[in-house]
Amino acid sequence: MKYVILVSHGKFADGLANALGMLAGQRKDLLSCGLEDGKSADEFAEAFKDVISNVNTDDEILLLGDLIGGSPLTTACNVINEKGLTEQTRVIGGMNLPLALTALLMKDAMSLDDAKDGVLSEAQGALKEFLLAVEDDEDEEV
């Protein structure tokens, strides 16, 4: 199975997983784990080990984290390495809803590397400014 695994500071990963469930349905290939306020990296590592306990060397992983270099992502990478899953894992930092949704929906249609490249391309294209229309009050009569 190909998994999308979300990690973050706080409840961001779990909230994003909840939003993805609303858009893509509840799925067994989507996992999430957050570093709760006041918890240590070691406590996060134990929680992450529990989350990925059913992932094995026959599986592939797209690991999405909120921040490159942040404790959740680096700790998750260490746990993945300890479990012998590094070769079949691709890691992306800076996750958001469009990126995670694209990863979840396209991961099974292509190789892991192609999925990673597609996700990055799609996420970069999804960032746009939303311009608000301003009404011209001068045209209105009082």
C-alpha cells in the first residue's frame, strides 16, 4: 500500500487529515500524528511509531510535514529510518490542503517519485493571490 502520512506541530496534521476525509472520504492509507504542546520529541517518536505500526517494507510512504527541519518531520524521518523504510519514503515539507489532497488522490496512479514530483508541482501552482473586488462608491447617488 502507498501511504500519505502527515506530521506537524500541534493538531495541524490531525485537522488536515479530518479535512481530507471530508473531501476524499475516510481512508486507511492516510495517517497523521502531531507533536502536542508540552510533549517531547521522544514522546512524539513513540506516538509516531504507534501510528505507523502497520506500515512495513512492502509499503511506500509520502511523508508530509508542516516545516522542513521541524521536530515532527525530523523525528518522523528518524523513526522511518529505524524501521528500515527510508528507501520507499519521499518527504515533503510545507504541507497544505491542496498538496495533501493531490498526494492522496494521485499517489496510486504513478510511481512514488512521479507522485512526489507531481505533488510538488501541483502545490506550487495552487498558491495564488485571491483579489477582492472593490465597489466604486462614486457611481452611487445619495
